[in-house]
Amino acid sequence: MTKPFKTLDDMGDIQGKRVLVREDLNVPMADGRVTDDTRLRATLATVSELADRGAIVLVLAHFGRPKGQRNPDMSLAMVTKPYGEVLGRPVRFVDWDGAAEAVAMLQPGDVAVLENTRFFPGEEKNDPALVAEMAKLGDLYVNDAFSAAHRAHASTEGLAHVLPAFAGRAMEAELDALEKALGHPTHPVAAVVGGAKVSSKLDVLRHLVSRVDHLIIGGGMANTFLAARGVDVGKSLCEHDLTGTAESILDAADAANCTVHLPYDVVVAREFKPNPATRTINVHEVAADEMILDVGPAAVEALGDVLKNCRTLVWNGPMGAFETPPFDVATVSLARTAAALTQDGSLVSVAGGGDTVAALNQAGVAGAFTFVSTAGGAFLEWMEGKDLPGVAALMK
């Protein structure tokens, strides 16, 4: 199948060519050590392939939010050594001062990380002058950072217009998965959308009701929808000022033949802390001093049956307050059902967003989904149906 963007397969002979590769090296660090190297490992396929093919690999990335100022605490020099350990090959560090001379010394197969792109005021402004300066260092451009693709910055979008541009392997995998999930999915399609607040997912919900057959709403945001349907949710987290908006989304779902699933049994407690006294009750039995903290077992079983009849699943956000036991039960249970269906080959499952990744890891099933995106904001904007500038710039 031909893709709407060029990949590393379209590059031809790159022996000795300088390739600027935009990656996401924005990893959490403590005491000079990387505490989670997921993002570093995600770059392995692209950077290793380019180096093995004889390219001079120049990695572009940001680190933190230095706001256009040099800040030694946000220098990518700190990441270079741990990055080399993950790649299993030496990685050099190149400062922007004297970058042209430093790059000229590199040999085919070498890998270098350039200093934090956000040290330049022009990076986040997508300044054409900065784009031109960066472009002088390379012959080709590869964007492999889907997580930064919703930003139109010099290193994520500008370079794609001035150098031959290609999607890296991680970007390619991400775009292929997203195409299967919402671009041209196999129906019936289900979407699980959870999280604390409806307000943060309004655009997602509005977009999804026209694209999916089943919309499963969980987390604190389900309470706002329950309130819109006249349920007394007690002390539960609920945006009462948005019940009208929730009603309009339910109406739009009806018009689009999208079935919205809200919990009909729930787990409640009088205090929000680990392992308090709980009750599992019908949603109409919530007392004035109780709060809904998870979806109940009967609803979870019914939702599992919904997934068994679907062919595609998009998941963003937990079903309950999953960080606090025992309110992770619904999320873990439904995730395990989705994982089993995926492993059986009956379901294509695509999940994304920070909380979602944490929840799937907690359930021990992140590796059993078809694709799990580590991108936060970019994944959400894609679920909202928005064009991502870094992706649009790669399209042929």
C-alpha cells in the first residue's frame, strides 16, 4: 500500500549524507540520571538504521521549556551519555556555536545530538531564518517525533519545507496505527474516553460521536454526563456547569447513530484515599455524601461484551481514579479484555495519552495492544480531528 508520506524506504543511497533527525529526547531526569528511557528507546529503529546505512545522523530535540534562553540545566549534553548507552554506540554532543565545524568532522555512521533546539527564540516561532541556519547542517530531514508533531516549530515543521523530508520509523508506525484506528477503521469502532474533566476532552467527544459506533465514557467526566441525565452524583467530581454541553454531545451521538455507554453501577466512597470503605451500587443510589470513584463490575462486564462485537478500539483515559486502589479495577479489567481480544486477532486496539499508558502498564497489557502511543497532546489533537503541522508537512 502506498503511503501519503515518504519513509526511510524512499531515501535511496544515504552513504555520507547528513541527515537531520527530529526525535523526542525530553526524558525525565533526577540527579543526572534518566528515570524513564521509553522515549530514548523509541528512537532506536530510525537512528540505528540511518547510521547503519552510512548516514551522518544529527539528532534534533528539545529538553524542558527554556523559553528561548540558554539554560545549562536544560542542556541535552546531560542526555548524550545515557542515550549512547541505549543506542549501544557512541553519541557525540554538538553545541550550536561552531556546529558547522563540528559536523564537518563527523564520519559516515556517526551519531551526534545537537544542543536543545528551544535555546533559540526562533524555534517555537518557526522563524524562517533559524530554519535556514539549521538546514545548512543537513542534506535530508527526518521527523520521528510524533509527540511534538502538534507544534509548528522550526525543527518539527519548518525544516520539512526546505529539505527533502521523510517520516522516521516511529512516526511511520504511529501514523499507520492512527490510520487504522480512525482514518479508515474496520467497523464497528469503539472509543473509550476517560479522565477527570469533560472540559479537557470536549473537542475529542464532539469529533468522536461522528466517527465511532460506540462511545464509552468513564472517569470523572462520566459524572457530568450522568448529571446531565438527571442522576444525583452526590459529592462526585462533576462539572455541573457543563451538563448542557454534555446533553448536546449526547444529542449529536443520537443523530449519528453512535451509542454512548455510561456506567449504570458504580463504586462509591465517602473519602478519596487508598482502600477506604466502599459500596458498589446502582448509579441512582449515590448518597449525598458519597463520590463515584470507579465503574462497577456489571457495567464493566457489559462493556467487555461491547468490545467483543467491535473490530477497532481507540482508548484515551482511565475508567476510574486508577492511581488509588481499589479504584483501578474497572480500568484494569476492561484493558485486559481489550488486550485478550487484540491477541485473538479480533480487535485492532490503539491507545494513547500519558494517563492511559500508565493505566495500561498497571494492567500489565501495554505490550498486548496493537499500538500504544506515548504522545500526550499530539494524540489528543489527533483524536479531535485536527491537522498536526509536523505531520501535514510530511505529506506528499
